[in-house]
Amino acid sequence: MNRSSLVKLQNGRLRNIVDLAYHRVPFYRELYQNAGLKPGDVTDVKAIWKLPTINKEQLRAVSLEKRTADGTDLGACRVHTTSGSTGTTLVLLEDEYAFAFRDALNLRFLWAYGVTPRDRVVRMRTSEVGGAQPRVRLGDRRGLWSYVRKKCARQLTYDTDIEEHLRLFSELKPDVLMAQTSYCHALAEFSELTGNTLNFRIIVTSGGILDEATRKLISDRFGAEVYDHYGSEEAGGSIAWECPSHSGYHVNAETLLVEFLRNGGAVLGEPGEVHVTSFCRVATPIIRYSISDVATPIGDECSCGRGLPLIGGIQGRVVDFILTEDGQYVSPLAVLNALQNVPGVDRFKVTQRPDFSIEILVTCQGDDAKSVTANVRSRCQAVFRGLPFEIKLVDRIENSNVPKFRVVESRVAH
């Protein structure tokens, strides 16, 4: 698709989502009316600046009911809590329309990397905790992605012991690994430490900053071509991905609009705060939402000829692995998954001290601090594998809105 056709598509989809938000979502209707706006005021992407920007704090201050589109079939949606990689969680609804686009985008970049249904794929994911609903998606029931998942893909959870992962990788001999950047880094270090030789043809990293040193470490250790993926649960999954030319990250412009703002104005060729508008998330729309990352829009087109906008210089959030005294790794995704759904927890930060002990800072919603502490302690006992820890209830966690804030940080020399 050429750039003019892409912009035309974005204009129509932007008008549709703004119209839906205004007429069917109480939160947006009130927001736009207070700003003196009507849907007809935003006719194309050039006029999006007229709409107010929003952030996680604003959405968290509003009930899920007020953020949900009237007429949504709640029985067909999954109540989803974002990963909490900022230490602050947000509840959203994911409907089958959003699921279908998420899976289609995954298939697109895998196809670009030369992955076919004949390849063996291992995909790492977080486990369901705290009574979360099972991950049932449209793609699990029909279509090509259903075939890939059932016949070619194997899913492993981050909270499984990494030694068990090594055993399974040696047994399955997968061609492709899709996992968080921090996990791939730890797997490379652990496999070298234990003398295990693993080989992948392709590794797709996500969920953290992939610097060149980490890319080289992963590539050299596993003999793999490494492609990075940039996404956000609030945006509905994939935002941008590297193509085989590695010239930057291709924005999935058919499904969302990405803005780069500084002091309220758009920037080009220099870093800006990333704001996303999802065209596909209709149950709980996300429009001009700050995901608290910083990235640089690139004006040039990629040599691959795809015609999609490019971004680079992504400065996202960083999470660390927790290390046990006997050399085992505890995934930060397992930590986040354990704490993000604890009732009454407002924010949290996990810090491992140089002596291997762990400090968990927690701010609470409501007055039931005793119950919150007991629930957090129970989760931590399960995830930290015998490491000593202490829980501190605090009124505020410093720097919780600063880019690169580490919600899971280890100060142990790895």
C-alpha cells in the first residue's frame, strides 16, 4: 500500500473510532464535550491534535464501566489487566475484533521473517494467576493462526524453571523463539553457564530495550537472526516491528496511529513521547494515549518497500531478572504477573539488593492494608523461591512516571 492510500485508510478509521468513542463511551463523551469538541471536528489525522491526550492515571481514575462502549457484548470479551511494567496496572476489555487484528499482525511479521507453518515455534507467555480468565481468542478456534498454534507452536510460561526450559528446547529443537528481551538475555547467559548448546534460526524479542550488545549476545549464543518487536497491551498488542533490513521499526499504521510529542507538539527526526490511537480496540477505546515511552520518528522510507512509517531510538521501560544465590533466574514477567492482579494494590516496585534479599514497595487502594500485605506476601513466597523479602507499605513510589523506571530491578552483580 502506498503512503497516500495508507493515510486515506487512517483518516477513515480515525473518524470511525472517534465517532464510536463520542457516542458510546461515557468517558470520552464527557472529555470531548468539556473540550468543546464534536466528532465532526476531527476529519483526518492532521486534525487529531484537537483531541485531548490521555494517560494511564486518567483512565485508572474512571470506572471500567464508564470506559466501556455501550452495547459491548461483555460475554465475548476478556477482562485483561496490563502487564504492570510501569508498576501501575490498568484494566481493559479485549474483544474478538481486537484479537483478530492482534493475531493477523503477529502472522505478518513472522511471514516477513520467512517463518512458515512447517517451522517449530516456541512462544513464551505469562501464566494466568489470581483467577484471571483463560486466554481464549478467535485465532484459537479457526484460521491460519489457529493452525500455527495447534500444530506448530508450543507455549511455555515464564514462571517455569529456566532449567526445564533448556530441557524442553533441547527436546523440541524449535526454529523460532518469541520471548521478552530480558528472558532471551538470561537464557543466553544461563545456557553458557551450564554448557548447554541451543540453536534457533530466528528469535523475536519484545517487551524491553534491545541494545546492540544484547542483540549480539543473543545472536552469537544461539546462532540466530534477532528481530525486535515493539508493542503495548493498551494499544492492542503490536505497534511496530523490525523487517529483515533492520533499518528501523515498521509501524502497523493500518491498525493504529502513532504520534511523537514534546511539550504538546509533534516532532520528526528527534525523540518524542509516544502516544497511540488504536483503530481496533473498540470495547475500551484508546485514543491519543501516552504509553510513557520515548522514541524517534524516521522520515525516510525503508529499502524493503513496505511503505509503512518508521520509528527508531525506542527508549522503553527496563525490567531485570531476579537472581537466586544458587544461580537460578526468576523472570521479571513472573514477578509482574504475580503482583499485578492483587486486589487493593495501587502501585508496586520490586528491588533486589546486592545481598540477594528483596524489597517490595506497595501503595494501596483503600484501608485494608493488612489483607493487601498478606496477599502480596503469599504471591511473593510462591515466586521468589526462598529468597528473603520484606514488604513495605508506602504513600508514594518515587519516579513511577519516569521513562526507564525499573519496576523490577536487581542490584546483584549477574
